[in-house]
Amino acid sequence: MPELPEAEVVARQIRSRLTGARLIDAVLGRRDIVREGVGTLSWYRKTRLVSVERYGKSVALRFEKGAEARYVVAELGMTGLLLFDAVPIRHPRHVHAELIFEGSAERALRYWNPRRFGRLSLLDASGLDRYISRRFGYDPLTVSREEFAGLLSHRRGRLKSLLMHQQTVAGIGNIYANEILFRAGLHPNALANRLRPDRIDRLLRITREVLTQAIDCGGSSVRDFFAPDGTEGMYKRHHLVYGKEGEPCPNRCGETIRRLQSERSSFICVSCQGRRGPARAFRTNEEAASIKHH
């Protein structure tokens, strides 16, 4: 499933290639792919795309016509992709929406989603506010240290579940939660409200480092993710524990990576991520990378 880095890569590519373009047509392959606002589809024709933003794992395109603005918000879901027209597509029957532009580097943007867990929403400004408020908590790239510490101190649940709870922290899914917690030396089942202040600081710093590096690498193409231009995300080359069950711990502590089954699979080193606290934690992403490629 695309997570925050993948959604950010999508938003940046669309922003760089389509901002300022005129939307000349919007075509739906199936109307039920629109969760909300399908009756407003005709409004979008002959509008201009003025901005593209990411909210959690969703991408919002802002269109303007005169003084009025509306949004097309794409949830990527498990297998959803936003792809430019020049990118070859397997199984074209799964293209459920197409936005056709003029005056831009790309002729069209297509929403491809075979399993249809994601949806599109056509919203005005108040609708977008409601969409964001009911779905997303703090963004981990911009949340303050005080806000982040407050989130942890007021919740008694398990740390990994908290990081993945979208109404609390928006955008982190199973892949990045595993990578963040390993680098921070924290057990996924540790209680969030029992972290010491220094571990909270380290967790926030490493969260931002991992997400930022993943964005710079184009995201993680583990199964189905491709950027709008068809490129794969290369951060999977930097994964230390996700999908590494049975492999030696990258810390060379003598243990192997194990898989825990809970709400989502957790990949851990029981030595480096002991519940009583980390036996070893990476100081920086560069340190993690140097150990991985030693």
C-alpha cells in the first residue's frame, strides 16, 4: 500500500508537470470510483489546475474557475496509481478515471486501481476540510516535538499501532513503521506512554529521516507502486527489516530478523528491539545505510 513517501512523490511529480494546465475533459470509467461529489464532475471541465498537495496518504488537486475552487482528491488505497498518459498500463480496463489537459508537459493523468480499495472525491473547500479532519492526524514531517510527545504520553496503546493510526499520525503504514522502529531500537509492542523523553526525541528524528530519505528515493516499490512517470521507488534497497524474516540482523548482533503477527506483520530483532529498551539504536540514516552495505 502506498504510504506517505509514495503519496508525496506522486504529488511532487504531478505538481511539476501539470500545474497551470487547463483541464479540458474528465472521464469516468465507472461512476462508483467517486466516493463523493460525482454530480459536480462537469464543473471541472475548462478549469485550471493551480496546486497539488498531499494530505496523509491522499493527493489533492486544486482546480479553479474564476473565483471558485474545487478539489479532486485521490486515495491510492492498496493498489491505486496515478499515471501520466505516456506510461504503458497493464490491464487498461482498470483505468477508472482520466483527466485530460492542454498546455502542460503531460496530456492526461489516469487513475488506475484494480482492487478499487481507493476512491476519488470531488470536493469544495469545506468538503476538503471535513475530509482531512476526519481522516488524518498530525503529519509526521511537520508535527512539533511537543505535539508528538503529547500524542505518545496520552495513549496507553502499543507504539507501532499508534504510529500507524491515521487519525493520530497521518501517512505511516506497515513498511515505514517497521523501518522506523528498528532504527530507533524500539519494540513495536512497547507502550507509547512509557517512552522516556530522549527516546521520544530519537523516534521523531528517525521518523523524519526515514520518510525524507524514502521520498528522495522515490518511495518503496515493494509490490505495486509506480510514480506517475512509471518509475519505481528505490527505497526498498534501504529496507533493513521489512520482509527480511530469517536474515541476519543488520546490526550484526548475532540474531536473525523475526516476524511477529499482530494487526500487521512486524519484523524485529529481539536483541536490538527488546521491550525493556534498545540494546542498540542507529544514530542516523547514514549509519544505517553504512551498516546495510558493509
